[in-house]
Amino acid sequence: MIPAKGYAAQNARTPLAPFRFERRDVRPRDVSIQIQYCGVCHSDLHQIRDEWGGSIFPMVPGHEIVGRVNRVGSQVTRYKEGDLVGVGCLVDSCRRCDNCQEGLEQYCTNGHSQTYNGLEQDKKTPTYGGYSDQIVVHEDFVLRVSDKLPLPNVAPLLCAGITTYSPLRHWQVGEGHRVAVLGLGGLGHMAVKFAAAFGAEVTMLSTSPGKEADARRLGAHKFVLTSDAAQLKAIRGSFDFIIDTVSAPHDYNLYLSLLRSDGIHICVGAPPTPAEIVGFNLIGARRSIAGSMIGGLPETQEMLDYCAEHNIVSDVEVIPIKDIDQAYERMLKGDVRYRFVIDMASLE
Ligand code: NAP
Ligand code: ZN
Ligand code: ZN
């Protein structure tokens, strides 16, 4: 086993604290990665506080991982020592089911192995994530990162990036479409960047008046404050798609009314409590509600390559790992511009 260090939650109520643990030895097809940066996703917070239920403790969060390869197994063909790489939300899957065969490992019907708060494919060994100094991952679940982009700003692409890129590609969002992005946080700011890059007309729907200038700088054409009834009334029935990135419970009916007929409300945000939806808001205009989870390995690589080609990265605030709890508190208040990223050199 390889000794590793990181930060972990020991239970759902206490703050993260330094934690020593072990990574598996490098197997023939494994890549060992020295982690340089790890993004802080709202899913980390949901899971360390066990808001979705079923959390596995101790938990080392983190699934927006970038770093350099420091060792490869004897049969690894795609990576070598020194390569810049990334690891996202998945570290393994069954590889056999229809979805895995199609590169949709996130929808593995036999259960994928998530990067942390999950189990390896043996269904008993817990996985530990990226708030740590190193990680060992099968090469099939490692992604290539371009050295053209600033590394801390690349880290959030591994979750916030792919989670917004994938539905926009799936529903072929582009020129001629009116898209609303709901919630300007980690996912929201990437949704704005991608939707604008794909040629859609983008409206930011936000609870924070102070984010208007940023929304426009990120690529939004319009900004609507959702607490202002008059502003909302003016945009009723106007969008082809809403990308909903909100992490807290909210009224879906309000936002459904903003869709035109055949419009689709795409949920990527994952509030912990169930929502009430009034059927008339769907049937009255043949609207749909859909959901989308991260992205598979081939599409995640496609997204990283697209970002390198089009110079798209996340807007980040780099923090030392000791400030992680303050970062969570600020994230809960919507005070993040627009992703916290941990500099792993700060790990002692
Ligand atoms: P985040 O950075 O905290 O951003 C969430 C944003 O939602 C906030 O900045 C705020 O934007 C808005 N918001 C918060 N509370 C709200 C409320 N009560 N009503 C309306 N708007 C509210 O979070 P994130 O990292 O982007 O993650 C967002 C959600 O996506 C989380 O639930 C996370 O677990 C989930 N997620 C899902 C996937 C997936 O695969 N589907 C992947 C990653 C994350 P404004 O200030 O603009 O209102
Ligand atoms: Zn995430
Ligand atoms: Zn599978």
C-alpha cells in the first residue's frame, strides 16, 4: 500500500481535518498521480453533511483533480511519468453494460465507482477523493490535460465543466436557441460559458443582484433577478431550455412557466429534498423536465480538448486546504466567484 495524506470528514457533523490513509499499490494498468489542485464542488458539501443519505465515513472529498503522473503500471500505454492529467467523478465502472460500452460510464447499470464516497468494483473497498496528495486510478479513467491552460482553472472542468457541457451537447443547444441558466455558481458559470460558446442566446437567472456584471462578462446576453416579479413576468414563455444548477430546494413551477412550448427544464443541481411539480405547468405547453449527470469518459476528454482549443477555463479562487470550511460557508451563501480550488501544495 502507498501512504497518503489528505483532509477527511469523520462524520456528518464535524469539520474536515487532516487524515492519513493508504492508496492501493500501482497495478499493471494503474496510473499514480501527484495531485496539484482539486476543485471544491457543492456535491462535496452535500456528501460530507450526508444530505443525500448513505454517506461513507471517513470521507476524503474531491472530484475535480488535476496533477502529474508520478508512476505508471507495467502495462499502461496511454500515460507516462510527468504527464499532466485529470480525474473527475468516476474511477471505475463495470465496463460491460450497454451504457459502459457506449462511453456513458456515469449511467453504468451495475453501479460505477465514484471517486469518493463510493466503492471500488469489488463493492467493498471505499474510494477516497482529491483533497489529498496523490491518487491511484486505472488508466481508462484518467484524462489528458493540455498544458496550454492555467492548471488551477482547469480543475473545475472535471465536474462543473462536464456536467454542463454534456446536457448542452445532448440536447444540441446552439444557434437559434434561447437558454436560461439558473444559479450562478460553479456549474452555472460554466453553463454560461459553454452555452454562449455554442452560439445560444443566454439569460442568467440569479438571486444575486451583485452578480450581473460577472454574468455578462462570462457571456450572458441578459440578466434577470429572480426575486423581481416584474422582470420574471417579462420573460414568461420565452426559453427553449433552462439549465438548473441550483443546490437548494426551489420552486420548479415558477421556472417551468418561463419555458416556451416544448421547452425543457434540465436539472443538474441536486437539492436534497423532493420537489412538488404542478402537472399543468408541463401539459399546458408540452414541456419536459429532464436531468443529466456529469459525463462519460470519452465526452469528458472531448470537453477538455474543446476547452483547450477555445481557451475556456473556470474562474477560480485558489485556497489553502486549511481554509476549506470557510470556503464551504461562503459557498452556502452563494459567495463564490466561481469555484474554490485547493492548492494541494498547502497540504502539510
Ligand atoms: P454552487 O457553486 O454553490 O452554486 C449554486 C448556485 O445556486 C448559487 O451560487 C446560487 O446562485 C444558486 N442558489 C443557491 N441557493 C439557491 C436558492 N435557494 N434558490 C435559488 N438559487 C439558489 O454549487 P455547484 O457546485 O455549482 O453545484 C450546484 C448543484 O449541482 C449542487 O446541488 C450539486 O450537488 C449539483 N451537481 C450535480 C452534478 C450532476 O452530475 N448533475 C454535478 C455536480 C454538481 P445565484 O447567486 O446566482 O442565485
Ligand atoms: Zn461535482
Ligand atoms: Zn456498466
